[in-house]
Amino acid sequence: MPAYANTLPPISTSPGDSAQVWITGDGNLTSGAKTQRVALTTGSARPQGRLAMRVSFSGAPGVISLQLQTSDTDVDTDYVNEGAAITTVNATNVARAEFTNVAARFARLLATTVTNAVTATVELTA
């Protein structure tokens, strides 16, 4: 079992579960921010490693680059980027992406770039 930076282990998600890993109360989602991580269940119950990410900004975030990161161990330096960065939001300031081939045990979001100071809600769905 990895050593956690937090006193509590990460939220565990099974297929169909969602976890909010950043909420408005966490403050602005700024460049360089990393959300909380989730532990992804493994085994035959998890279909094809699917994972969806939804980021809802309270206002226009400006230029953004959001990156899903995954790891087999819950160690900060072991997380790697999955797929292409998300760089657009829709008319209601929501960014969403689906990943169909995630085999890792942990996932989080890295906000590489967010140029406007806005709060956000980030949700990962297994």
C-alpha cells in the first residue's frame, strides 16, 4: 500500500460511480493545481477501463489546458498524462472528455493552464 500525503486514503470508484475531486469550496482551479485522486477498482467488473471527466467552471476560464493523469501507484511523481489535453469549454463553461483505455489504479486532474481566476467542480466517473 502506498504512503498517502493525506491522512485518509483516496475515494474508491467502481463502474458507474462518480467522485467529485475538486469542488467550489476548494477555491479557484488555477494553473498547476492537482485535484484529489480517486482509486479505480480493478477486475472484470470494470468494463474496458472507461473513465469520464467533467469540469464545470463558475465563469469563463480563459485559456485552459486540462490533463487527466493516471498512475499505478499513488505517488505524485508517478502520475502520467492520459490522452490529449482538454483545451475548450462549451457555451456553459463545461469541459468534458471520455477515456476508453485506462488501465491504471489511480486518477486525478492536472490543471496545466487556467488563465482566469474562477472556481470549478471536477468530477471523475468510472
